[in-house]
Amino acid sequence: MFQYYFMLGLRSLRRNPALTALMVLTLAVGVAASIATLTILHVMSGDPIPHKSDRLLVPVIDNGPLAGYTAGDEPNDRQLSYRDATNLLANKVAGRSTALYGISVAVEPARKDLPLFNARGLAATSDFFNMFEVPFRYGQGWSPAEDKSAADVVVLSRKLAEKLYGDSDPVGQRLRINGQQYQITGVLDTWNVVPRFHRIIGTPDGAFGDEDELYLPFATSVRHETQRNGNSSCSGDIAPGYQAYLDSECTWIQFWFELRSARERGALQDYLNSYATEQRKLGRMQRQAPNKLYDVREWLDYMKVVGNDNKLSAWLAFGFLVLCLVNTIGLLLAKFSVRAAEVGIRRALGASRREIFQQFLIETTVIGLAGGLLGLLLAFGALALIAMQSKALTVVAHMDWQMLLLTFALSVLAAVVAGLLPTWRACQTTPALQLKSQ
Amino acid sequence: MLRMKNLSKIYRTHMIETHALRGFEINVQQGEFVTVTGPSGSGKTSFLNIAGLLEEFTDGEYILDGINVKGMDDNARSRLRNEKLGFIFQGFNLIPDLSLFDNVDVPLRYRGFNSAERKERIEDALAKVGLSSRMKHYPAELSGGQQQRVAIARALAGSPKLLLADEPTGNLDTQMARGVMELLEEINAQGTTILMVTHDPELAVRSQRNVHIIDGQVADLVRKAPTLVQPHSHTA
């Protein structure tokens, strides 16, 4: 009977074309608004590295001054000082760890047709590429030995490599950066991790910005005193010079641990606590604030990657969908009320109330599917419009197959919910009354 | 085939009670052609609706083809209606956006016949009423007489034991009415029991038995000799 009712549903779309079009449009607009905002929320709040998100952890140690501090205050910064970062790199608890900070460099292309230009990059230790599963197109990252020796090596993003060398493999070639020759060890493939959880702090578009153009070893970047590109938090005066800056309590380095197993988190916490205690003996970290660890999802939450305004937009969109539903209920009541005679006939010919209920509910499902189809087109349009608003929104305003399925499911569910009252009323038709009035 | 004993039907509102049928008694035998007459408001339609399981009665007993219908739930009543009964209405009551084929198909769908059997039954029923060539047409493309023939085909397609007709010729001119009446007589001659409500005394005298209802009660039962039906061609 499902097939029969579905066929009747398709026919009924033609019965009152204007009313049907209005219903489909009302549903589609409500669904499109909800799906567009939900898509953005879904992409923003997605787990960017689900299989190891509980094993990648950010430490937050508060090394801020005691003056003006009240217990329970937020930490001075979510980044670490150079001293803490280099100390934590020596830990023996985590399987891997990396310290990273944003840099800005001048690239001097070998090609005569390309002028010198500035590039945005990241200074990190060699574990970075494995920890965040960065895809390589050519070559690989540098080695721990090159970390140690602060070798002049570089990894390029695919975009920068294509700009400089076209489609050819540049691994082994030398590239002049900030007046120094660097050997290229690898070229990344396109790395579309959203949100860019490893790089939330210190980029113009936060977790939804562009990928970095090149990567230098952390120690090399420090050795060359490469210009930093990111946030730095210093309290009090610091002596002049780069070494004084490195020795200061200024925080400017982001740090990540990778555990072999999520069960080791306790051990890492103990290590962090004992590290802070040790530093207190040296006169540092006088706030005695709790040392914290955040895994990827906790970190995204803590850094408010999905802002309250995004959540509010989603709620408003769902409110709009409810409004559309109320309108659809009214339209369905009108559509079904003129079908009372048909209900009477079908009842006389042997249809039970349950069969009438099924028939009308499947009809509303057909309307829901039509609304879903149109809603999908409208949602694509809405996302395209949203993407035009900013670069960050371009990254998140795209629909995946999950959202595509959800669009249809939401539309059908909305139509069925809207159809319940009209369908129930249609079932209450007294056949004798309708048959006589014909 | 149909037996009602001391049956009553009371319509209640918060203000008044209307006794549509009271102490109603009737017994229709298998193969009979019974007409039901009576003035407006006498209870004819209530009787037909109860007989057709479209309405519930207040009290009494109703046995349809040996089945006591009292207390049956909606599903059981609907199934019984679909299997045992066929309806013909004054206003034809065809579904306008379904073709003749699909209109006749409706009760067969609820019966659960497979596609091949439905097709055979629909073609047979439409052939019986002389509309084989117009299966793909829509009701609006037919005359009143033809529409009533489609309604008869729809009622017959499921091979009902009892055909309930509510003023089936009421909306037709004399010639069309005659054609429909002859068709009903032919169907009855083939063994289908017919119960027909009519205002037309001429049609009433053509049946084997006329039941006259006044004030919700059977006032008179007139039994006559069965009418001999001659073979004829259908016109509408």
C-alpha cells in the first residue's frame, strides 16, 4: 500500500498546485534556514581529528604575576613562555610533543619573474607533522636531529610550492628566506583541517583561517630570531634583546602533547603538576593556579571556537522553522479539508481510519520530500551567500553528505509533524455525512 | 443476508435526542432486491448507513451475512464493508482526479488483491457496465448515467454479497435512470442482493419487495413475485 499511497501523494501535489507550491516553499524556506545555520555549527563544532582527539592535549600553566591575582581567575595566557616550552619538550611522559609559534618571513624566489614577498608560516618541532597527521605531497618533515642542530630546512605548503616551482617536486632545492638559504625537505598536500585546532591563537581568522605557507624548525626559527607573527603576553618590563625575551615570562608559544593512550592523561597531569612545583621552588609560578590539560574537543570548547552568536543563530533558525511549520499546518488543514468527500468515499469502500491516516501522512511525506529538495537548493544558495561574507565563513559554509541527508530528514519530519493534526482531522470525517452531501 | 432486530438509532446533542430508528426490524434474504421508501426524515438514510456499517447503531442487533456487527472495531467494520458490501450513491461519488480504472481499483486495493487480479476484476466490472473503452477517462468526461455505471462497476468489482444503493437514479434523467435500473436488475438476477433506497414509486414497484419506513419504523412490507429480467443493451 505504501507504493499506492506514495503515488497518490505525488498526484495530490498536482491537485491544488498553488496551495502545494506554497506549502513546499514554506517548508523549504524553514528547512533551508535551519540547515544553513546548522551546517555552519556542525562544521565549526566538528571533531577535526576524531581518532586521536582525546590523546592530543594542550597544557595551560599560569606563570602570570601574583600581583592583582585572585584565586580562580582565568590564567594570564593560554600560551607558554619559551622557558616552559623548551622544558616541557624534554618530558618523557608523552609519546610526542611540539612547541609552535607563528612567524612572518620574506621569501626570495629563484625565479626572476617573481618578486620578493612575505609569507606566513609556523615554527614547530619535527613531531608536529606526525602529531597532526599533516599530509605530504612530496618529501617529508625534518628529523629530530635537524631539530637539535637547528638546521636550515623548510617545509612548504602546496600552494606556496606551486607558486614557486609549479607542479614539479622541489624537495632538495634551496630557497632563500630572510636572506638565508633553506633546504626544502617536503611539500604538504592540501591540508583542510577544520577547525584549525592547532592554531587557534594568533591568526586573524582563528580556527577558520588559511593554512600556513611554510614551516621552519622551532630551534632554527629561534636561532635566526625570525619575526614572530602572533600573540604575545608580557607582564612587567623585560630587558632589551632577543635573549632577554626568551628568558622572560612572556608567553607566546603554543604547546601540544600527544599521548600513546588516553589513559596516560593522569600521568601527564602529574608530570605537569610536579613541573610547576619544581618551578615554584625557583621562584616562578607564584599564583599556584591549577595546571590544566585540554584535549582537542575541550580545547575547542574552552577557546569558544563555536561562539554563542552561532548557537543563537541556530536557535533563531529553528524558531523560524517552527513558524514555517505552523503555516504549513494551516495550509495542510485547508488542503485536506477539501478532501473530506474523498475520505468519505474511501471509508465507504473499505478504508479504515488507520489506512486513511497512513495515506494522508504519506502525502505529507511527499510534500516534505519536495520541500527537502527545494530546501536543499535554497540551503546551498544561503551557504554560498554566507561564504561571501568572510574568508573564515568560506571554510565552514559547505555542506557534507551528513547535512544533505539531514536536510531531507528534517524536511520530512517537519512535514509529518505539520501533517499530524490535519491528518488526524481527516480521519475523523464521518463518511455518511460526506457521502450524502455530495 | 441482512437481519436487524429491535434496532434503534438515537442522535444526541446536548439539547435534544432524535430517534432516527426505533424498534427497527428487517430481514433481507440472499438474492433479494428490496427497495426502501418513506418520506423525508423517516430514517431511510440512517437505516442504509447502519446497514452499510458507515454508522453505529444505538441498540439492538444487526447480523450481516451471519456476522454480528455489534461492538466491532473500526478495522473489522472496514474489512467487512470492503468484503461484503458495495455502495452506489445518488451523487455517484467518484474520485474526480482518478481515472475510471483507478476509481474502480480503490476498493480492490483495500482488499489486498494483487496487481493481476485487480486488473482482471476492473476490466470485467467496466465491461459489465459497458465502459471498457473508457477506462483511462476521468469522471468529468462522462455523462451522469455513465458516472453512475462506473460507480456500479466499482461496487461490483469486489464481488460484494450486498449492494446498497441510495437513490441511485435520483440525479439522472428518465432514460438514464431506466438504464441504471435495468443494470441493477441484471446484477440482482446474477445473484447479488440489492437494497435500494428510493423516492420513486415506479422503481419501488419494480423490486421484489418494498419496505416502507415511517418515523424510524418499518410500516409496511410488500412482497411481490420476482421480476423477470430480459437481456438488453446498456444506454446512458
